Amino acid sequence: MPLTALDDSSALVVVDLQEGIVSLPTVDPAADVVARSAELAAAFRAAGRPVVLVNVAGGAPGRNEMPKSSRTPAPNWTDLVPQLGAVDGDHRVTKKTWCSFTGTDLHDYLQKAGVTQVVLTGIATSIGVESTARSAYQLGYHVTLVTDAVTDLDPETHRNSLERVFPKLGETGTVSDVLDLLKG
């Protein structure tokens, strides 16, 4: 189903486009996701709409069945990629879990800005992006997921999120779709 609307009070939320994550092997080239997210960020800024840049530094403390990494991350692992063209007016969020809302000021910031819709891009589709979309939906935001500005580390989980999960959490569309609606 095509993207139908972009609220006047929409915000772009870019998830985990940081040096340590864009260097990982992904289904679609991370460079394309970064370029498309940067294009959207520039358009949102030009339209006077909020841009939120999220990075992750750490992880949730609970146990799971996946082995803990013994690697020491590179010193710039959490740095946002410069291609996003971050400006002083962008809101920055550093999270410790998959979700951009958990343990951060994101919801408060969006509420104070009067935001009713979040437009999501980033890496990984099934982790940070999907977790953020789930919380946004549960918090009552209209959610738009930009299908050509997300990618994942695993093709099956990427496809599952795009085809099965995202349509239940909001609307999906391409960068072109969002830009067309943004132009009005």
C-alpha cells in the first residue's frame, strides 16, 4: 500500500547510522542507506521539520542466547557518519538498547515539538529501526518506514520486517514518496 500522508508535524528519526554499524556487512549497501537518509535529513531541515539522529553506545543488560562480543570497538564506533550533515538544530539521542525511546529523552522531545508522525530510516531494519517503530506506534505516533533507506545484517529478518512487521506498525514508502509528500 502506498504512503498516504505526511503530517505537518512530522520528524525524521535516523537510527544508528554510525561508524561502527555502517562498516558491518549488510543486505543492501550501507552507503546507499546513508545517502538516502542524508537526502531526507536535508529536506526535513529545509522544510523546518525536526531531524533526530540516534546512535547506540552499549547494550541492554539482560541475558540472551547470543554470545557476547569480546571485541573492543574502535574509538569512533559510536560517531555518527559525517555524510548525514548533522547541524546544531538536530536533536541527538544516544541509546543503550535497541529502541530509540527506551531510557532516552526522545518521546519528551517529540512531544514538546508537537510531533505526531515519525519517519524512520537506518540500520538494522529488524533491530533498531523495528524496535523504534514498535515503540513509536505504541506511543501513538503515526509511523512511516522508508523502505529504501533501511537495511539489515540478515536478508531473512530484513524481508520479514519489511513485508510482515512494518505494515502493522505504520505506512511504508520510498525516499521519493516521502520527498513528494514533503514538497506538498
